[in-house]
Amino acid sequence: MTENQHPEVPPASATPATAAMPAAPSGAASVAAPEGAPAPADGGPRVGGAPYSEKPAGSRIKIDMPADGDPEPMRPATRMPKWPSEAESGSAAETGPTASTAAAKTEPAASSTPAAAASPSAAKAEPAATTAAAAVTAPSTQAAKPAPAAVSAPAAKPGPAAKAGPVAEAKPEVFVEQSPTTMLQVRPPQEEVDRRVAAREQAANTKPVLPRVFQVLLAVFYPVVLLVLAIRLVTTNAFLWVEYHRPGFPADSFGFSTDDRLTYGSYTVDYLLNFAGPRYLGGLVNDKGVPLFLEREVAHMADVKSLIDLAFLLGLVLAIVMVIGIIYLSRRSVGGVRRGLFAGSIATLVLIIALGVLALMGWETFFTDFHKVFFANGTWTFYTDDTLIRLFPSQFWSDGGIFIGAFVLVVSSLTLAFTWPTKDRRQAVTRAKRPGRRAAAQ
């Protein structure tokens, strides 16, 4: 074959099966093509009226022939095919088996269809001539290029998506267990399950103890603190001044004026509130130089001072505990302060009403029994001309009792009114215990 001679290619009408047949004897004659068959452009031999093509049958390009018979020269492609992206390759890998199966099914048809479409009439009319021509040219064709089936195989080469299909299909499915110790979890017996459920329900229904304790302490301490506060208001110079200047207060029949009473009475009240000893009262003298208080009077006032100090100290401690309880309940128990003060106001009202009834039934008896409880017998009785009786007659103590009872009654009634469990307050407590429903209602 010379340099300018085109290499021989298999005939277009030959199929892979025909090209693979054994070569015919060299003496076989060529069969002439039918009349009217066009000659090949490059002057090459013809077999069965079909010209040779420079491209294999599986990769030929359809060219529109012009009227003059000369095809338009081939031009290089202006744009190369675009390879699929990684995302497209991944999606194609999922459908890989389907794509590869479709390619395998269509590959034989693609390699054989062009040959059948090239010259159907020649294949039917001259089967012997076609077979003979293929046998004559078989050695040269095999020497020049591989068989059509081998050439057409790259044309039907599956793309990256088709290659990834079998790999994706062959990838084994791995089961990942959520909990490696699932098989180790053994359900306990039903008795143990019931016991745990009962303990959980009991813990959920059990209320904290400390809020209950503080509520009880508020209810118990409230009457005591309120009573001590009322006593503290009585033991002041202001109350003493109001008593001595109020209309109807009895005058001293032994010569003390209102100013004398206010002066000497202020000494007595100051002694109850300060830290001075008995000499604070024992050293007082009148305008004649006579001691103002007798020794037994000073001893009784010392006992009163001790009782007052103890009451004030107890009231202060209980008030501090109440403040701590109110702060705790306001943060930990919704409505706890209200319930504690409500119960305390009820207890105070019951106590003060009972004491008031006893005092109204007989003030002298009530006053005497009170002294018998807190003082030794014989240390709290005096004559009418003693200084303590002249400064603090029976009317003074009855007025003091009325003031204490009225003050405690008014304050406890106000507390009861402000802490009464109304419908809105009960609903507020219920919503606070169930914040999820409260939020849903809003």
C-alpha cells in the first residue's frame, strides 16, 4: 500500500458475523455492482454496490450529499463533549445498573443497524456476492484495522455513570446499631417495674417539706409577733402622753400633776427599754428628797423589765424567721406566703377574740390571773398611795389592753382580707403549677 492510498476498511454492509467468516480463495471473482450505484469518492473498491467508508460502521456520521455529488469536507468539532460533574456522577451511580443494562441491550443494535440500513436491497438481492467480496477482502481488512465489532465497541463505551453502576450495586449495606449495648438491656421483673412506677408517682406527688414548714411557722409566729408589736407600741412615751391628756383619765388624788406624771412615768418607760439597772429608778427622789419608788416597787419593775426584754427578743427572732420564710416561699412556693399569713391571721383573730371575751367578762379577774401567770405571788400588789399606782392606775391598764386588742384585731383582719383565697388567686396558683397549660391558655 502506497503512501497516498487509503487503507481498506470493511464494507458497510458487512456485519460482525460476516467479517469474522474465514477468507475465501484468492481466485474468487468479484461480483459487479448493480447499475446506477455511485462510485466511491476516493476511488476505492466497491462490494455489493456499497462504497467503503473511512469510519467504522458503528461510528459513521450522516452527511447530507450535495447535488454535485461532492460531500462537504469534515471540520473539527467546535466543542468537545462535557464530562459529567461529581454530583451527576453520584446520581448516575445510583441508577448505574439500569444504565449499564440499557447500554448492553442497545449495543448490538447500534453496531448492526447501520449496515442493514446502508443497502437493504443489495443484501437481499446478492447475498452470495456480498459474502464472496467479504471473503476476498478479509485478509487485508484484518491487517489494516480490527474487526467492526472491535471498532464499534469504543463507540458504545459506557460513560462514567455506567461504570459506577456495578460498583454501587456491589457495595454491601452496613447496619449501624444505635446502641451497642442494646442486647445487654434486660427488662426487670414486673414486680420491680411496678415498684419503680409507684415510687416515681409517690415522688412526683410528694410536696417539698420545707415550704410546708415555713407556712406553719408563719401561721404560728404571726400572732406572737403581732402581739409583741402591740405591746411595744404601748410601752412608749407617746402612748403615755396620750393617756395622761385624754379626757376622762382619772387624776391623782395624792397630788401628782399631769406634768409630774408625764415626767416620772417617762422614767419608768425608759427603764423598761434601756439597759440600766435598778438604780435607774431607785435613785429618783421627789421635791422633798424622799425616794420616789420603794424597794419592792423597784423589784417589781425589774421583773417587768426582764419579761419585756424577753418578749421583745422573742418577737425580734420570730420576725426574722418570718422574713426568711417569706423570702423563701416567695421564690419556691407560689401562694405559700399568702396561705401562711392567712392561717396566721385566722389564728390571731381566734386568740384575740377569746382574750377579749375573757377581759370583758371581768377585767379585774383577767388582770389578776395575768400577773399570777408571769409574776410571783405577792410581788405585784401595792397600796393606792404607792408611786406605781399613782402613775399607772387601773384605767391606764384597761386602756392599754383595749389598744392592744384593737390593734391586733385590725391588723389581723386586714391580713385576712388581703390573703383571702379568692377564685383569681386560686387560679393563679393552679396556672403556676402547670406552666405549659398556662402558656397554652395565653
